[in-house]
Amino acid sequence: MLNNEITERFKIKHPIIQAPMAGGVTTSELVAEVSNNGGLGMIGAGYMTPIQIRKQIRELKNLISNPFGINLFVPKEIDVTLDNIKVANQLLDRIREKVHLPQKDNNIEIPAFNNMYETFMEQIKVVIEENVPICSFTFGIPPEKVISELKKSDIILMGTATTVREAVENEKAGMDIVIVQGSEAGGHRGSFSNTNNEGLVGSISLIPQVVDNISIPVVAAGGIMDGRGLMAAICLGAKGVQMGTAFLTCMESGAHKVHKDAVINATEEDTVLTRSFSGKLARAITNNFIMSIENNEQLLPDFPVQNKLTQDIRKAAATNSDKEFMSLWSGQSPRLAKQQTVKMLINNIMSQAETIKTNM
């Protein structure tokens, strides 16, 4: 059922991709269970070192025989000054006091683009050497030489787009598939051509417009939690779906229990778009951290500098199970989230989709 060019290309049973949530959510157990149950499991490797990536890839090879993929962040030039960091730390020190942390030194080393790019290239090297069959990208499109090297190794490439223009750019660059992220999506926005993040287009508007303007397959992302969302995406022209929040609350997910509970107990009115945690626009369940920063977000340094500045706060909050100062990423459909196994989730999605298809 629902076999198409996505399932055939990925060699998977169902057109369901588990979103590559970076930061520890995509444990080997989660990725393996998704792939073992007919979907495509994805490693969220954006924050991982090349050594960590190689280790997890090899773990997965021992857990599954089905395909899995990996996601990387495309680095970009950073426009941040020490004054930006000083202002941000002054704001954050008020929060550090609340979680019993010392004030932070302003002498943080601003990451050089050259170093970030070198790390990115080392990550790419590992992906090629370990024969990972599928690689997706967020926050931009890799350079032409990277795309060429990956294609020489027969690796299927997926780009991320939040507008028709970004989708067209992905196709022109040589991506095989485009993940179209609607504004409902949890976590970071995949925007790269729109620095001010305007034009927050919802999935129901964005998907068919992208489908009409590119020829490569589209995967829908943003607010999709069940068989109804899958079938809606298919009807709009997508060939599959990428789901994050639905998998985040699964038993096998590496998300903190407080994070999972927060999503399950949230409503559609509880999520907001914020730059407070990382310097990049992302959707999360609102809490004291977000509210204390929201009026000064324009003063914060860009990603990944702000992400580094808030790391101590987020870590302390997680250690203390304090949801008021954690980054509680969530899409706009938290009422549909459940605590269940990956197998139960995928079976329920496909059962519901089958019923819908039968009754159409």
C-alpha cells in the first residue's frame, strides 16, 4: 500500500521518514526500530563529531539490515561580534541565577567558518566511507563538489526547503528529493535563503505549490502525526512524510522524559517560534526561558553561537528535570502525540491510512 518512487528508491515498506532530530533524540534504538518496521530511520548528526557519527553508524549496522539515513547541518558564515555575545550573556545571566549557575565569561571563541566547514567535510567523509545510503541536509545546500562526491558513491541526497524558492534551489543543485517543511514543524526551521524567516507558510499551502514547481519527489514535514496527515500529504502531491514530534514521544526516543511529558500534555496553543535557545528560529513549547528572552531576541547572536551560550543552562535544566529552562521542541499537533513504541506508531499510521484509502 502507498508504494511509490520514494518507497522504491529508499527500499522501504512505508513512505514514512523519522525526522533526524539532533541533540540525542535519534538514538540507535529509535533509528533501528523505524527502519525495522518499514520506515526510514535517520541519524540526527548535526551536533555530532565525525568519530561519534562513525560509532553510531556501525552500531546501526549491527541492529538492522534495512536502509537508514543521516542528516547534516550545512555551515554558513557567522556574523557575530564580541559585543553581541556580551549583550546575550547579560540577558542569560539572569536565567543562570535562577538555575544556580555562575555568570558566564564573555571571552567565548567565535567559531570560524573554516573550522566548521572542515568538520562538515570530515562528516561527509565518514558518510561516504561507511556507505550510508541516504544523506539529508538542513540549513542550506552543500557545495557542488560535496554533492558530486556523494553522488559518485550512489548516496541519495535530500534537501530541506521552507519555500518554493528554496525547493527550486535544491532541485537545481542536484538534490534527489526535497523535504518541504511547513511552519507547523517542531524544532529548527530549515530556512536558508530567507535570513529574516518571513513567509511562514503552512504545509497545506506549501506542499502543492512546491509540487507544481519542481520535478523531483517531495516529502512533506510539519504537523504530521498520524494516518490522516500522511494521506493528506499524499493527496497534496507529496510522495511521503517526515515526522518528528510523533517519534520524539516514542519509548525508544532519547528525548528527556520531561520533554516527552511536556509534549504529551501540551495543546496546539502552547507552541511558539523562538530564537532564544539557539539564535535560529525554532518551534518549541513556551516556558520561562522563552518568555524571559522574547522581547530581546533581536539582540541575540546567530546560530550556532547562541546555541553554545545557552548550553550550560539547558544542561543544568535537564539534569534538574526543570522544564521551564529546557528547549522543549514540538510541532503544532501535540494533542496527537502518544507514549508508545515505534512499532505501534507506524502500525497505527498505516492502519488509519488504509482505512481512509478504502473509504475514499
